[in-house]
Amino acid sequence: MSMDTNKEAPGIDRERIPETITFRTADRMTYGALGYDGNELMAFISGYDLEIKFNLRLINSLADAEACADALAQVFYDALMEQLLCNEKAGFVKPPGHKPATLSEKEGRTDVRQDNEHAG
């Protein structure tokens, strides 16, 4: 299962959807995942006219429901990884530079091999 937002959803008649829609501020919906401390959102989905629907004709068991949830999780995981890889500030995504190991720094040794120099 996958979700592609660039394809039209089957069963949606694009000719019946107006080109311009006006929403009230109160119509904005937000769903989110709280961080570990429960005080801050790690991620959120927010917007107007959010509609969450599941095709219950295809979801007939707990295994089907789990497969659907896993597929949606994969969509968001892919989006997160793409954003992290494109973000210059995400230093934890990039491997560290050629910094000598702490032990070799303390001992003044330069003959200590580093994994990133000998990766094959």
C-alpha cells in the first residue's frame, strides 16, 4: 500500500469541486504527535478541509488495518527523511567530519584508524 498525493483519488469528480474555496479560521484542523515529554509537538498535520477517510470495503481485518496504518506511517517517514536530508541544520543526519577519536587525541596518537577513512 502506498499513498501518492500527485494522483487523483478514484471516485472524486474534479469538475464538481470549485476552484476557489473560502474557509473560516475556526475551520482549521490540526492533528499531531506529542514529544516524549508531552509538552511539545514533534510533528503535526494542519490545514483546512482535512478529510480522513478509510476505505472500509478494503479493510476487513486487524491485519488489513495494520497494513493501512503501516503504509501511512511509511508515507510520513519518507516525508520526514526527505525533509531531514534537505535541511542544512540537521547535523545529526550527516556523518561527523574527520575528527580524530577521543582516545587518540588524549594520547597524542595519530596512528589510530578511523572507520570513515577505511570504509570500503
